[in-house]
Amino acid sequence: MKGISKFFIITILVTVAFLSNLLAADMKMGYIDSDKIMQQYEGVGDAQKDFDEQAKVWETQMKNMQKEIEELRKQYDEKKLLLSEDKKIELETQIQTKMMEYEKFVKDIYGPTGKAAVKNAELLQPIIEKINKIIQRIAADESYDFIFDVVNGNLVFAKEEYDLTARVVEELKKIDEQENN
């Protein structure tokens, strides 16, 4: 009885391994490098320019706030010996309030869910959607079973012949040319 069950288990394991190899042989896989796509696609550069323009506005606002705080500190340091206790407390409170406003502003802009992250997502979303449509079309037209993104670290080996990065960039350029005409 033990001999039959061992034989049965071994037969099942061999069959499963054989079928897995057979199924894997019929699969078509490809990969992209999304970092390269983002570097090579001109639309990303346009989005980056838009983002940089907005970032300059935020930077100017931050510098103005910093300058205001420095001016208040300077006033306080120059006059603290001549000021009454009430006036000192008033200026100290004003400085602290301005510092808290500055910190809140920086957090609102550059925090994880801040305006910079929102603006970046807003500018990149149409590009990402366009890339995903191209990948889906390539997968459907050429019967790919899997297309991986090497940037995510989910791929440790791939033949270069399966790299679809350049194709996606070419398709993006074609779509842009069609949209501009």
C-alpha cells in the first residue's frame, strides 16, 4: 500500500511539473522599463515644465515667508532691550505664528498628500493612461500573456528581445503626432 501511494504521489508530481512546463512554453511574455519610457517620452518633459513653473511659485512664496520671519526676528533682536515684557511676548508670539504658518505651508505643498504630489499626479495621469492603453493594445494584438515592468523589481532576468520599452515610446510619439495634426 505504501509503495502504491508513493508511486501515485510521484506520478502526480511529475505530471504537474510536465504540464507546468508545457503551459509555460505556450506563454508569451514581454517587459518594459517605465523609467526609460518616462525619460524618452517628450510628453513627460512638457509635464515636468508645467510642474516646475508651479514649483517656482511655491518656492517664491516660501522665500517670502522666510524673509518675513527673518525680518521679525531682526526687529525683535534689535529692540528687545527697549521693549516692554508685553511687547516682547507679542513679537515672540508673532514670530512663532509666522513659523507655524511657514511649516504648515511647506507641509501643505510638499507633504505626502500635498499640492506638489497632487499636481504631479494630475500632470502624469494622462501620460500613464496613454502608456497603459498602448501596452494593452500591444498585448492584445500580439497575444502577450504577461508584460512586466523592470522598474518594480519583479523581474530578475529577461532576454532583451522581449523588451517593449522602445515600442511603447514609438507608439507614444505616433499618437502625439496624430493628435497634433
